[in-house]
Amino acid sequence: MDKLSYCWNHILQFKEDPFDKINTVLWNRTMEWFFYEVSLIEEETINFINESFKKLQSAEAAYDLFQKFKHIRSRKTINEEMMKRFNDILIQFTKEVDYRVSMILKLRHRYMYVLGLIL
């Protein structure tokens, strides 16, 4: 947040009239700087999101983290990255469900064999 505030304050403190043609070059430099800083913040945010999701052990924990990020208003690139993470969560969830189903079926088969229901 401090970085965003710094960028925003830099623009607010622009002393000249940005609509005056005399200030066009100065205003363009200011805006180039601003957009460059915003792109750096976006990169940092995406890296933070990716690192946060890498450390999670389960789809449930990842989904909980996704829910927390989801309510944060953000730029398009960050939202797109979050949607990629959501797809990864669904894939992981499917793997976890498939694993648990296969374990249940194996255990069921073993118990039926032990009980003499399967020859």
C-alpha cells in the first residue's frame, strides 16, 4: 500500500497544469514513471500470489487463500493470475477427491474380502 500511495501522491503533487501544452513533456514523463511503477507493483503482487499458493498443502487451504484474495479490488493482470490459481485449485481438488475415492474403494474391497464376501 505504501508504494501505491507513493505513486498516487507523486501525481497529486504535480505542480503544473497537465492540460497545458507547455507541460506535455513533463506530464508524459510523470505518467511513464507512474505506469512503470505500477507495472513493478503488479509483478511483485503476482510473485507474492504465486509464492503463497506454492506453499499450500491442500486444495482446501488454497481455496481459503483464494477467497481472501478474491475480495481485494485489483487490476486486470492480477485478476487473471488469480483465475489461473483458481483453475490450479480445481485441478488439485479433483486429484485429491480421486485419490480419496480410490482409497475408499481399496479399503472396501479389502474389508469385503476379510468378511468373506469376495472369493
